Amino acid sequence: MAEPAYHSETCDDIPLPDVSNLVTEDDTPVDNFFQDKQANFLTHVLDVSWPEGRPFISAADVGLFATGEEDPVVPDMFLSVGVSFPEDPLNKEHRSYYMWRYGKPPEVVVEFVSNLKGGEESTKLTRYARIKVPYYVVYDPHQFLSNRFLRVRQLTGASYVDKIDSWFPELSLGLCIWQGEYDGMVANWLRWCRHDGTILLTGREKAEAERERANAERERANAEGQRADAEQRKREALESKLRELGIDPASIS
């Protein structure tokens, strides 16, 4: 496996930007309960159920810095493959996603729409295109922006075009809308899926699926045992009948 992309203090002898004055966290984001759970849902499932084989980072509300001279753009959630967390993530130089260190933008950014002020179709759209994020996803469960719940765009040249599906072939990963309960809340959730539409499971779902498989295996084993017992009783009854008739069961076996 190739080593994860992570750049050191210099790149081709060019000093990296000074991050000491960058604001990596300002404690101002205000999300509702659904947005908070939705972001955790997407990141959690990747951590427990995505057998990708490559290192990756999935995060929520973490700034993406394209340069050291401008404010970050902060997606509700992003996924970047082929990279991994540094050993000292609390260091100021490692707290955010600095593109000059990781060598590329994330493959997917996701925004959740909760009002008309988020800039998902304006400022953020422009910023993500400029830093060349390959896929830009907008989930609009209340249809504030349009009559589309889910909109997936792919970068083509310098701008985005709509995809007719929500599949990311480079990642062998897709998105779907699923109605159900997560973390005590019933809603229409955006979640990761495979090409055939089967969803990637949460840790609890995986545990429940394993229990169901174990129960099914026990039931199958019990049924097999009951059938064997029934066959044994049937065979013993036949042998007993043959003996009553004066016939040695061994002579006809």
C-alpha cells in the first residue's frame, strides 16, 4: 500500500505557509440537533463499515485552508482518501485541513441546508470549485433551495455540473436517503451506500446484524437436530416393527 500523502515542513524546498495567525476554530458554528447527528452519522459509518483499504479522513465542521492568506471554507462534512491524521493533531499546524500539507482537497464535501443563509448555492459553491473539490453534495431535507432533496455536483474544468446519480466511482461509495432512527431521532437521513444500494452499517446495526445471524444459525442447528432426532425415532420404530415380524433389521440394511 502506498504511504498516505502528508507533507513535511517544506515541499520542494519551498517553505510552507505560517499558520500561527490562522483562526482554526472560533466556536461560532450553531447547528441544530439534526445537523449535528447527521454529520456524526456520516463520519461514524465510514469509521466502522468502510473496508476501503486506504487511509482516509472524515470530519465535520473542520476548516479547509487552500492557502495561508485566506479564511477557510468549513463544510458540514468532508471525506478525503489516501491521507491520515498526523501523530500530533493537537498541534496548531495540524488542527485543520491544510491543503498544502495533505497535497490535495477532499474528494467529497457535504453541506446540510437548514435555512437560506448558508451560501450553499453561492459562496460555498464558488469556493469549493476554486479549490477543486471533485464532488460537492448538498442535502436539503426541507427543500429550502429547490424541490430536490439531494443534489450532487461533479467538478468539470473550473465549474460544477450536476450528476444524475449519487455514486462516486473513484471511491466505490455512494449516498442515499434512508428513513429510520439514528441516535434516538427518526428522520430522513443521508447515508453512505454501495453500488447496489445496500447501506453501510453503523456499529449498532452491525452488532444487531451479527446477533440476527447468530440466532439464525442457532435456529438452523436446532432444526437440523430436530430432523435428525425425528429420523432416528422413525428408524428405531421401523426396526422394532421388523423384529415383531421376526425379521432381523440388519438383514435388509
